[in-house]
Amino acid sequence: MGVSSEKKKAIQIRKYFPFILLVVLVVIFTIGNRRFLTLKNFTTIAQQMVVTLIAAYGMLFVIVEGSIDLSVGGIVALSAIAVARSVETLGIFAVIPAILVGILCGFVNGACFTYLRIPTFITTMATMTAFRGIVLILTGGAQIMITNKPYLNFYNGKTIPEVPNNVIMVAIITAIMWYIYKNFAFAREVRAVGGAEKVAALAGIRINKIKLGVFVLCGAMAGLAGCFQAARSYAATPTMGDGMEMDVIAAVVLGGTPMSGGVGSVMTTVLGALIMCILSNGMNIIGLSADVQKVVKGIILIFAVCMTVDRKRMSVIK
């Protein structure tokens, strides 16, 4: 009876951990600086969430499938370059080559994992380095400015007073991803593969198709995120997206999605992205250095993994 009670308590803690962490962070940063709890600052946080959240939706599918993608930051940078190179010709439709670049990068990741049987940690760590190298080659180490006003106004302006366009668009994207995750057969099969791959194979699910598909989707979402990041930065830069993979993975995990795979949620991913952006914003407001911020984020990510991982589904920790 005692064991059962402890198990229920652990489940409840895991369930409410993101909400508790969010409240704690808001209280700490409000005490640290009164400017934190203002409408202007929360509008800034909402805009800062856009890129992280879009990329996190793709990462959600990868982690639910039981894998990891460390190359999203490089894909974001490559996609931003695609935007910068095509925006004068395509205007607001420069998002198309950005997404296509993301899909190509995702396909490379998925193919190496699925067909060459290279673990995703090694695969995406290698492609992260390769993508960063390509970014430096294409930019020559210098930023590429974006001055196309229709593009900048569409992705970074305000059609409705006080409500940024990118916030409206990410709300629409969130609704679409929620519907896909809840209703599409692909999403159900991703959860099945992440939950028990051998059982999913016996049920007739094409495992390789799912594994390749989640990386292509992750690449596409990172490409879309690159489009928004380019608009927000008014440029494509060699360092764009550097370290972003940690924020994206942390957003998914902080939302309660275990690294062991099988389960996850779009709406809790929104919560996780909100926590990460509040964390970054709050630490900036109270004046913590960039180095200290990295330490804090690392500690919180480890803590989040400890709170969400299902150790009973992992026969060996390695």
C-alpha cells in the first residue's frame, strides 16, 4: 500500500512539476526586478517564444519517437541564409526555400539514423558540426542583411495593434500541430514506436518510415523557425541558432515529455517553451551573465530529465 501511495505521489509531482517551476520562476524574477511583471515584458517574452516553440514542435515528435536531434540550431541558421538569399525575389514566400532546406537537412539526419543505423546522438552531433561549417562557408563569416520591407512587416510587424504578427502566426501553428498530434495516424504511430518499437513492428507499423518522417518534420519546423528568426534579426548571421538545440530540447522535456519516448503533448510543450523563455528573459533582467545563465539552464535541464524520465521502461541506463 505504501509503495502504491509513493508511486501516485511521484506521478502527481511529475504532472505538476512544470506549473510549479513556472510559478517559482515568476515569483523569483518579480522579486528580483519589478520590470519583469509588466505587459511590455510579457509581450517581449511572447515574441522570444516564437522561434523556440516552432522548433520545439518538431523536436517533440523526435523525442516521443525515442530519438534526439542536436542539429536544429544549424538548420535554423541554414534556413535563415536561404531566406536572405531569396527574399528579394520571393518576398514573404522566402519561407518556402527555408522549409525546403530544413526538410533536406532533416532527411539527411533521418536517413543516417534509419538506413545507416547510426545512433541519433552521433548522427545529429556530426550533422550539427557539418551544418555549422556550411553556414560559415556560405556567409564567409559575415552577416547577410535582410531589408525587404514586405517580408519584415509580415513576419515581424503588427497588423493588430499591440499584437505582433509572429505571435498570431505561432498561435495558428500551435493549433495545427495540436490537431496533427491528436488526430493524425502518423502521430499515433510515432507514439507507438516510441512506446514499444518491437510491438509497433508486429502491429504492422513501418518503423523506418516513422523514424525518417520525424526527422523530416523536425527539419521542416526548424526551417520555419529559421524564417522567423531571420525576420526578427533582420539578417542571417554565422552564429544564428548557436546553442538553440539545448533550449528546444529543454522546452520539450520541461513540458513533461520523457526522453524515454512514447508520450508527449503539444500544449505542455508550449508550457515548456514559456518556462525557457521566462528563464532567459528573467536572468537577463536581473543581470546574470551569459556564462551563469548557461550553468542555470544546464542544471534545470538535468533536473527536468530526472523528473520526467520513466526509468522502469529503461532496462539499462547508458
